Amino acid sequence: MTDPGPGGQGDLEELRRTSPRRAARLEAEARRAEAAAAGRPDEGRPYDLEADLAAQHEARAEEARERWDALPPPEPEYLPDEPYATEPVPPVEPAPEDVPPPVYEAAPEYLERGPYEPGYDDGFGDPVSAGYVDTDAFAPAAPPRRGRAALRLLLLTGVVAVVVGAGWFAWQTVSGLLGEARDFELFASAPDYEGPGQGEVEVVVNPGDNGRAIGETLVEADVVASVEAFVGAANVSPDFTSVQPGTYTLPQRIPAAEAVDALLDPANRVEDTVVLAEGLRVQQILDRLAEETGLPREDFEAALDAVELPAAAPPADVALVHPAEGFLYPDGYRFPPDATAQEILQQMVDRGQEVLADVGVPPEEQLRVLTEASLIQGEARIDEDFGRVAQVVENRIAQGIPLQLDSTVNYATQTFDIRTTDEQRASDSPYNTYRVQGLPPAPIKNPGRQAIEAALNPTPGPWVYFVTVDLCTGETAFAETLSEHNANVRQLNEFQRENTVDGELVCP
């Protein structure tokens, strides 16, 4: 080793006796200088215990991370299957890439005394090489395995949910079977008539009635023996839910199953059936409805103003009697016993709209088509004449000839005469086609489907005249010229002379 300074080796020995610390420091400086001169600067540095431990800790942490990354993905201990899993198990998230730096535990007390200095004896020797320090204790803890812990927690939750869900499902199944068994036993043992039944009674099924409410009504009317027997029969009938509210005529003292079948049979439902013929006027329809339904005629008169008419209906100041004229469709209707006058009239209006849409009449053409159809309905007597009368109307309008139809005169004067008089034909009503050109402003009757279809599809022909020559059969003669028409009128006059007795028509 190079001499540490002035005085040489003798001075160094003297310093070792008088100042050992100074001598040790000079020796260390000399060694560093010698190592630096020889190109080995690290050999001359003092030993740094903390730096050495930190390096070892970092190496161990890196090794721990590598071991963690090399581990295979965890295998779940149990995954619940459908349908018992109450909620899906979320996927396990991978460990984050940015693992936070390790946190070192506190070092023993002797490591806090500062750097190790040569010649300093702390009584422990070299804490690393002598084995007094367990370097594993200072290695950073392995990254926490949050994925596995979360997975175990989720699996444990899933298992508990499955066990609880399976238990609940099993209890519901068993209790449901027990309930069905109790119900079966109850219904099977419920009192029930054996039949064949006797007498008849009317019962009312109200809107919203369930099986038990209907059963109570039937028991009160002595149709079935017990509510339980009826409910049991209703439960095994796949069509029972289609039972409609209304009044039914049912036999008394019949088995519950037969009572269910009777409610499902439309023939047992009590309804007011009213047939309204084609060609009736509004006032005639109201008379017929009051007669057939038993409702006061005043109810129908008041309801007529409350009925919702289509937009094509004429204004009140244009209609001679009521804007509903022509829009009350004639047909056979079955009205419930509790139907109101307004509901009955509205059903007729709605039915007419269905027919018009079915034959292809657009809303803006409804008034014209119904007006022409009402004329055809008032004049045609037999099926083959509907299209011919429609063609006569079209031909006369096209040629500018007044229609001169007695049916319009009768409506204008509110009469029902077979042959009109000169005074009637002189009426200044806009519905009198002897004085007004073209169609009247609104329908004069309520036409049926046949007349509506004839107005849409007239039978082609050159006729401009027609007259009924047989008032008993409705035979009608059509003519192209006035002379032909006058001959047909003479035929009508002859028929009337031969078939009139005391002013009354007598058909052979």
C-alpha cells in the first residue's frame, strides 16, 4: 500500500497509537488513491450496507413478480349452472400491470446508525455475512392476489345463492304440488249435481267476474251444487277464459262441467235479435228498435243526436229529417239485454262504415254513393233490377234529364204513396227530383249492400225510363224512348184495374 502521507510509515504507526480513527481514515484514503491510480475505483470505496440490502431486495422483488406471472390461471372450485344460479359470476380481472413499488419494512436498530466504517466495532460483526440479518424478511411482499380472493368470494356467494335458490325452488315445487293436491282433493270432494237437470233460469255474468264469482252466481240460481265444484271444472277447461259477460239461459241442477260447457255455448247467451230491412227511413228504424228492444222510443230519439257519425254525414240544415239518414246500416243485429239506445245506434253506424270500406268506398265518396244507393233501394224490386235502375240514374244525369223519381217525392213530403199526385210533385223541396236536377242533397233511405254495390257497378244499358208493371211481383219494365215508356205505363194501369178491390191492391 502506498505511504499515506508526510512522515511515511513511521508517522502512520505513531498515529495508530495516538489517534486510531485518524490513522484508519488516512489508510482508507490511501487505498482509494491507490485503487484509483490502478483503474479500480470501486475497491477503494467504503462498504455501504443499506445500498447492498436495497439491491438485494429489488432483485428478490423482481424474482417474486416473475414467479407470479408464471403461475397458471386459477381454476374455479365450482361454477353454478343454470337455472339455479341466481346471478352470473363476473369474469376475474387480470392483475394490474402497474404493480406499486415494494414497501420495505423497518430495518433493525443497528442499521439506522449510519454507514459502516472500517475499524468500527459495533459488537455484532457483519450483520449480513454473519447471518444475523434474514434478508428474506426485508424482501418485498408478493403482489396481493386480489383476483383469486375475489374469485373465491364470488364462488362462495354463488354457492350460497345456489343452495338457497335450490332450496327455495324445491320448496315452491313441493308446496305447489301439495297445493294442487289439496285443491284437487277439495274440488273432487265438493258437492256436485249428477244431472240431467231440470227447469231453466237466466243468470248474468258481469264484466270482471272470475270463476269463483260466476260460481257463486250459479249456486244462487241453483245451476250448480257448489262453488268449489264449478271452480274445479273451470280450472280444467282450456276455453273457460273466453266466457263473455252477458245474460245466459241455463238448465238448473246440472253437473259443474256441464255448466262450464253451457256458458261457452253462444246459443245459451240471451240477446235481443233485431232484423232491420233495407230501405227503412230513420223514423221507421227508431220505431222498430223501440218495439224489439223494449226501450222507450224517446231514448232512441235522444241517442240519435249523441251518436258519432262519420265526417261524410251531411250538416243538420241539409238533412231533411236527421244527418244519420243513410248511415244506419240495415242488417240483423244481436244486442245484449243491457245495451243502451246509443250503443245500439252506434253499432249500426259502425257496421255501415265496415261495409263501405269493404266494398271500396272512400270516405269522401260516402255521401254521394249512399245518396244514389238510397234511390236505387227505393225503386228496385227484384235483384236483377238493382243494376238497371242504377244505370237509368246514371244515364239521366249524364243527359241532363231530371230523375223524376216518386221515391224522392215521397221523402220530400214524408209520405209512402205508390203513385204520387201532381200536388206532391210540385213540392219545392230540394229532395223533389221532379223539380231539382241531379241527385238530392242527401240519402232518402238507409240502403243495404246490394244497392251500394249497384251504385258502384251499374248494369250497362241505354235505358232512361222504368216503371213497375206488376206491383205484386215487382216486375219492372225499362225503356229507352218515351213511347216505349208510355206503353209500359198503360200496362201498369191495366194491372191496377184488374187487381184493385175497394181501393185496395189484391195480389193473385
